[in-house]
Amino acid sequence: SKSCTGVLEDEMTCSVCQELFKDPVTLKCGHNFCRECVCEYWKGNIFSACPICRADSAISDLITNLTLRNIVETYKNIGKKPKEESESVCSQHKEVLKLYCLEDEEAICLVCEKSRKHKNHEFLPVEEAAQEFKEELKKSLKPLQDTQRKIAELKEKYRGNLNNIHDQADKAEKQIKEDFVKLHHFLHEEEKNLLSDLKKEKKEKEQKMRAMEESILQDLMSVSKNIKDIQQKLDEEDQIFLK
């Protein structure tokens, strides 16, 4: 069976690159991956789906898993070796690692348990210790998943608000266009009526002015005739003029 260390590394290993997590992120479905790995994985696919369960996801849904990142960094800093088959055997006694020392936080064999180094220490079977670590990891995921769900709900809410804004703007634009079509029609009719009235008024005034002009012309002709008659009279000889 695997040592506690091996089981823990399984939980801290990205299923895409098969290495310890680097900048781990959590998808909506709860699975974890290296940010770079999952983004690179999606580049070659039409849809952004979880590499494990195929649930729909997107880059905008990725949430940095700070707890998991800290666990991986701590694991690296305390000098744990990469996962190897040899880890299931005690390097000192060549015995299978069956216990986990709670004080020293390491997997040990049954011979190590009796040594002075681990005297009066508390132990757990590696399977039980690994299960406890898994439970801790699961607990760290729950608040993140709750936060992710709330963010997703908020995102949907804002998306709905944005759609409402678009719908209202489209309706307002349509109404404005309809109102201006009616206004243009009204103004066009008003223009036609005003031009028609102006044309009619112009015609009436022209007719009136022509009639007045004709009357004046008749008066002028009458006056001119009288003037001509008088001038002719003045040109007559005195004897004829006095007749």
C-alpha cells in the first residue's frame, strides 16, 4: 500500500501535468489544476470543460486555491521528496511504512515506532492519517466552493441586469425612431399645408395686383387721352378755338 506521503502527494498532484500543483485553481465542479495546465488544456479544445469530469467551465470561473497552494508550498519546504515507489519503504530499516508519527509528521515503519526517536509519540495508521489530511483538504475546499457559488450567482445577476439594460435601451431606441418617424410625417404635412397656403395667398395677391394694375392702366389711358385732346385744342387757331 502507499505511504501517507504518497497518498498526500496524490491529492497535491495536478492530473494534467502529473506534478505538484503550481498556482492551483479550483473549477466550479470542485476539481483542482495548475492554472497554466488547465488554460493550456483548453486551448486545444472547442469547449472549456473540466479535464476530469467534463463539467462546463471557463477561465472566468477559475478561483485561486490559496489553501491548497500553501499546503503544497509547506510540503515542499519541509523537504518532502517527489513521489517514488521507494517511499513506501523505510530508508533506514527497509520496512514498509505503516504508521504516521503525529509529533514528527512523518511516515515510519514498525521498527521506527520502537526507537528512542519516537518514544512516547502518538501514531496513526498511514491510511487513517491520509484520510484525516484528505478531510482537511476537503474542509478547505468548502468555503472556496461556497465563495465560488456566490460569485457565480452574482455574475449571473449582473449578466441579467446587463441584458435588461440592453433590452430597455433597444425598446427606447425603437420608440424614439417611431416617434421621430411620426414627427417627420407631421412636419412634412405641415410643410405641404403651409406651402399650399402660401401659394394660394400669392396667387390671390397677384390677381388683385393685376386687377389694380389694369384699373390704373385704364385711368392712365383716359388721362392721356384727355391730355392729348387738350393739347390738340391748344394748338388750334384762336378763331377755331373760340368756336
